[in-house]
Amino acid sequence: MNRNKITLIGGGQIGGNLALISAQKELGDVVLFDIPQAEGMVKGKALDIMQLRPHDGYDSLIQGSSNYEDIADSDVVIITAGIPRKPGMSRDDLLSINLKIISDVAKNVKKYAPNAFVIVVSNPLDAIVYAFHKVSGFRKNKVVGMAGALDSSRFKAFLAMETGYSVQDIQCMVLGGHGDTMVPITRLATIGGIPAEDLISKERLEAIVERTRFAGGEIVKLFGNGSAFYAPAASAIEMAESYLKDKKRIIPCASLCEGEFGVNGYFIGVPTVIGKNGVEKIIEFSLLNHEKEELMKTLEAVKKTVSETGL
Ligand code: A3D
């Protein structure tokens, strides 16, 4: 049986962790790709993970490369190429640099891995995934942005920390753009199937929602020179795994909406079914008035950043 091929464009903090988790889950063979100036770094990380394999006995092959020919015929491409935030920066501050990078990456992915399912992680997420889609011309079911998976896992983590109950028993979703205007749907958060609103006071829930909105910034401030990477990597892997194993998980992802939730022509966080055909469906459900208003507010923020791409 042929193994899947997973290419990681950008071999920095998230890229290295993506390689490690892909190998540990035996999702397939991995190409960890970066620019020529970082070739030694990705080759070193790849070799390090190859040498870790005997501990767990997994057989995935990990290769570092700065040659686009090595990504040929990838099944999945996860893109983290770009620069991360530093304290005081918003995700939107990264736009001009990461836009140039994603344009270059999109052309090469189109040339060498035209059939891949592409997961974009680089920020500002909703605009960068839009740019990838425009420049590559990939069909909308083959391009998706990772954000809601992470924002939801942050919401879950904070609910678990608040109650002391297992994260496994917590369900919730965060929709909208990947910025401070994201929309945690508090009324649908459950703990062991019980509405979180019944178990946690209104004030504490509001504080948790607020912490979720700024969770990325909280880590940026602690690091001082970069942004989160463990949870972002795990979130993107969850999406890749659902595609490769045709699991049909329902994950909040930045998907191209064409009318769903009243959004047209933009990538924004919505509940998305990921299976062997990529983005198989966006699941719409009724929002309350204040949730609709919040979604429209986050859409305005996404539109503004997208308009700055000039695409
Ligand atoms: P970092 O450790 O700097 O890695 C980025 C890598 O991209 C570096 O190794 C660069 O050399 C490489 N790179 C730069 N230009 C190119 C190019 N043209 N082709 C290929 N590789 C290139 O950053 P990181 O891994 O911490 O973060 C990566 C991106 O993810 C940043 O834009 C972050 O803002 C973003 N991010 C997004 C989320 C979301 O939830 C959406 C979360 C955390 C980080």
C-alpha cells in the first residue's frame, strides 16, 4: 500500500511540530519544506525525528527540503510559511510580508502538488487563505484555513480549567474570523452534555469567552518573540487526519462561503465537514440575533483585511 504524502511548507515552530505529530500518528511520509536559507534547519529537524522513530516504532519517513520538486504529488499540504506575531503586533500587521510569501507558495503548490488538500495556517489567516485560493485557482473544496479548530480547543481548554472536568467531555465551537472579533457560540458549549451556562456563572463564562478571543495574544506576550505552536499544529493535524481517513469530522474551519450564514465570497470560520473530498459541506444552523450581529461584525473585519490584499 502506498503511504500518504504530507508536505509542510514552512519548517519553523509549527512546521516542526506538524512533522512530529504526523510521524507519531503515522499519517504518511513527510516533506518538511522551507526556503534555501533554512534548508539546514529543516534537514536537521527531519533527521532528528527520523532518529526518534525507534522509540515508538513508527515507520513514516521524514525528509527536509528546499527544493519544490520534492513536494510532487503530495496528498496534503499544510502551509505555515511566513512570519509570526511579536508582542504589540496584530495578526493583520503580518499581511504585506505573508501575502508575498503565500503568492510564491501558491504558484509552486499549484505546479507541483495540484491535487493536494491544502490547509493554510499563516496569518492573517482569513486573508491569507483567500489569497492562496485566488492565486492557486484551487477548487474551493481543496483549500481551507485552520483557525476555528484552534480557537475552539482554546475555549474547551479554558472551560476544563475552570471546572476541573475532563477536556474530553467538553464540546464547543468558535466561528467567524481568526481575530479579536471571533464568535464563541457560548450557548452551544456543553460539559458532559450539560449546557456550560448551567454549570458556570455568567460572569465567569464571559471572562472565559474574552480570554479565548485573546488567547493567541496571551501566548505572544509570554514568548516575547513568536506565537503559539503546539496547539496550532495539533489543530491542523486534526483537519488533515479527517481528510486522509475520510472521517467526516465537523470542525470549525475557514471555508469559502457562498451564501452560507449570509456570507458570500469570503473564507470565514464555519462548521465544516472534512472527508475524502476535502471540504464536503458547510453545516448551517440558526443563529440568535446577537450571534448573527457578531458574525457580521467579524465578517467586516475579514473583508477589510481581504481588501488590503488587492486580490
Ligand atoms: P516560524 O517559526 O517563524 O516559521 C515560519 C517558517 O516559514 C520559517 O521557518 C520561515 O523560514 C518559513 N518561510 C518564510 N518564507 C517562506 C517561503 N517563501 N516558503 C517556505 N517557507 C517560508 O513561525 P510559526 O511556525 O510560529 O508560525 C507560522 C505562521 O502561522 C505565522 O504566520 C503565524 O502567525 C501563524 N499562526 C497561525 C495560527 C492560526 O491559528 C491561524 C496560530 C499560530 C500561528
